[in-house]
Amino acid sequence: MDKIRLVGEAGFDGIELWLNDVWEYVARGGEVSDIEKAVSDQGLIVPSVIAMRQWGDMDGWEHQLVLDEARRRFALGARLGAPFIVATPPLEKPETEHLPARYAELLRIGREEGIRPTFEYISFFKSVHTLSKAWEIVQVTDDQDATLILDAFHNWNSGSTETELRSIPVERISHYHIDDADPNKPAGTQTDPDRVMPGDGQIDLKAEIKALKEMGYDGTVSLELFNESWWQLDPKETLRIGLQRMHQLFEN
């Protein structure tokens, strides 16, 4: 509830909710309706929720349990007003041949629950770790609701190119995570804690944003940092600086 309030007071237009935060709030005696009201009171949208995992990891009865969890998470995300839920590929399992069929399963459940799972690739995972591979899976899935969620850090850290980015139809891009990369470590060696505030790292964010604008992207963008130095500051200050940096990037 504090996160929602602080994000709203800082002047953001939306908040990308983490469903585990919601479950924890409910487990401690809260109601989902409380969260709906808090989001509404702050005038926020929920562009997507995070996340649906392990749908590409399990087989047999364990996979069925994952699908049951998907339905539960999708229903919650839809109730919170999110058009998308992030679907993350396997961390350790390198095989990818099964992922289009598995993603198609999620899309079918999403249509039943009123939300669209959007495919995310992670640059330091063993499965889908490049933009081109992620786009290939979305295409092979061959579903009109299949989309990609983009992330500046993963694009850079995986060595994905602007040409690859521009090859993706803009209507297939669901959302965009903005972040920067540690200025002292090369691409391909960084993980989540290495993300830094936009403008403090080595990613040419202006070039990527320029490409997205030229492609016609006018969707949502969220600041996504996993950096403890920013977490340790007063959240009001972190939010103030983050929003300021985003305005500087997108309004120039």
C-alpha cells in the first residue's frame, strides 16, 4: 500500500504491480479490493503485472499445477485492471523448442481470464536470452495475442541490435522497461543487481527510445531497477529522480 501511495504522490501515471506483493498483503489480512481502491485513489493505471514463471520448466502433473497457478494469477491481474501479465522463460533449462506451445497455452487461459500474457526474455537466463530468439518464439506461437515486453537492460546486455528491434511490428510490443547498465562491466556479464538509474550507465537509451518512437511505439514505460543502493535511499527521493530521468529521456 505504501508503494502505491508513494508512486502516486511522486507523480507517476501508473504502477507495475508485483503479484507476490499482492498475495503477501492478502495473506496478512488485507483485501484485493483495498489495493484496487488505493490504485484508483492515486489515479494510477496498472500497465502490466509481474509475473508468471515456471510455465516452461515443468512437465506432467507439475506442469498442470503451473497452469492452475497461471489461471489464479491471470484472474488477479485482470481484476487489478492490467491488460498484460509478464511471462518469464526458464532460468536453468536451455531447451526452447517447447516454449511456443507452452506460450500458446498461456494465451488461451489469458483470453478466458481477460488478460494477455506477454513474453519476456532475460539476458542472463539459459533459455531465451536474446531479443531475436524471443521474437522468433512469438512468431512461431502464431497467435494474434502474442506479444513481447521489451527491456533496455536486456536488449543491451544480450547484444541485441537496433535492426532486430526495428524488425518487430510495434503492435506486438506490450510494454517497455527502462533502466541502465553498470558503467564498469561489459555486456553479457551483468545481472539484475547491476542495473543503474537511467543516465548513470553505458546504454545509449536515447538511441533506443528514438528507434521506438520512429517505429510508432506510444505505449507504456516503467522504471525497473534491482539496485540495492537505490533501495536504501528514501523511496521518495528514488522516485523523484527516476521520474525526472524518464522525463528527460522521453521529452527530448
